[in-house]
Amino acid sequence: MKEHFILSNYLKASKTFAIYRDVFKSMSVGDIYSPIEIRTFNPSQLSVDELSKLGEFIKMFKRNPKAISIVVSNPFKQCISEYCDEMDDVGKQMNTVNLIQKKSGKLVGMNIDGEAFFLGQREAINYDFRNQTVLFLGCGGVSTAVAFKLAGVDTKAVYLFDIHAKKAKVLGKKLRQNFPNLTVRELSGIDNRILSQINVIYNGTGIGKKSDNPQSVDESPLINSLLFPAGVLAIDANYTPWKTKFLDQCGEKGCRTLNGFSHMIAFTSLHLSRVLDTQIEVGTVMEIGRKYVRS
């Protein structure tokens, strides 16, 4: 029996534990997938106590001979790299880790979020991002990974907006360094002139997600008065609830919409294919996932 963990600051609404359990069962594997929840007061700046708890978990993981992998969720994706002994090329580029695998006693950090997003959307809608302009709302770990992936498939331009302007500047700098031909703009605000230029809008924030904040599902990163050009694709990283207020607003404005379910399913497939060293098809995991995540 091997042990796998997911590290996050809030996990009570997660459907992934049942999905992993059923995937293991379908493979006749006795592995387990367990939550590690470290509550954070300010996700942008972890406290000394929070970092201490993170360090203690990493020590436990290293000592545990059965522990094989850690799925890293927000807000730890951009601070956990210092605990890794090695990093893959994608993780190094972004300095953002969402998966740690123990290999020969060493912790290898990697980032498969961008690959999972692209694989999942291809399964769901197969959108062609070439020569498209994408607006990112929020510039944290998931937006960073998705932006890097889309920049690598010839997206024309990336616009970045975050209420913490420094995050947009940091991501913008990374994108320019790695993709010199990509047009990158950091925005101080969003208006109809900006929206008239975009083809895709991606909500990489936690706004609209079921969490410990009972008002969060009623919030939206958009303002209702904004206008959208015809044919815009609106994507939300969240899938609980299935349709956030952000996607509701976009749908009402005539946008095509996609939630984060396909991304999560593809991530699960890629994660387990790597750590179990066997190919697990996205379609197989999606069939299992649909039993627990209602459309």
C-alpha cells in the first residue's frame, strides 16, 4: 500500500477523495489518498506558524516509507519549491509546484497543471488557442501554469489582472523571459475596451468556489455592466459549484463556458499515471468523476 496526499488550506468540499478511491479500486490497488489541511490566514503571506506546520508535514512525508506523492494546492504552490530536492523543467521555469513525487528518497517537484488543463479542455471542448488573446483574472499558481501552457501553443497575447498588482508583474516577467514573441500586458483594471480585444477569459481565483466563506459562492470576479464580444470562451478553474456566478454571468452574455471539472479529471489521470507507472485514461477517470460531481 502506497500513500498519497493533497495539501491545501481548505478541503472539506473536495470531491477528489472519492474519485481517487474508486480509481484505485478499479485498478485493484490498495493505495490511499489523504488530506493535509493547513489553514492560512493570509494566502499571500504565510505566517511563521503556518510555515512551521508545512515544514513538519514535509518531514513526516520524507520519513514515511509508504508516502509516494503530494498534490499541492493553493496557497502552497509558490512556496513549496524550497522543500524540493529537485525540480522538473516546467516547475523551474515557473517556480511553481503542484505535484511532488518521492524518488529514491528525494522530493522531486513538478508542475503538470498546464498539461492537465490543456488535456482536459481538449477532452471537453477541444478549443484552438492559436492566435487567441486570453485574459487571466488572478495570477497565482493555476493561472501561471495555464498561461505557460497556452503561450507554448502559439497563443497570440496574454492579459493579466490581479488585485495584488505585484503578482501580475511577476507572472508577466516570467512569460516575457520564456516567450519573447508573446504579447503580455499587465492591467490595472478591466473595462469594455479591454474586453473587446479578448477571445478567452480565465478565472484563476478562488472566487465563486465553495469554501469556508459562505458568501464566496455568491461572489464573482466580474462586474455585470461589462460587455463581451460574441464568441468569447469563459473558463473557471472552479467546479464546485458546477456553475459559478462568474460562469452564469458569462453565459447570460452569450459566452461559451467551461468549468474546472475536466482540468481536475485530467490532472488525476496524469498524476496517477506518473506515480503508479501505468497509463490511466482521462475518459476512465471522467466516468468515475461524473458520479460525484453533478452537472
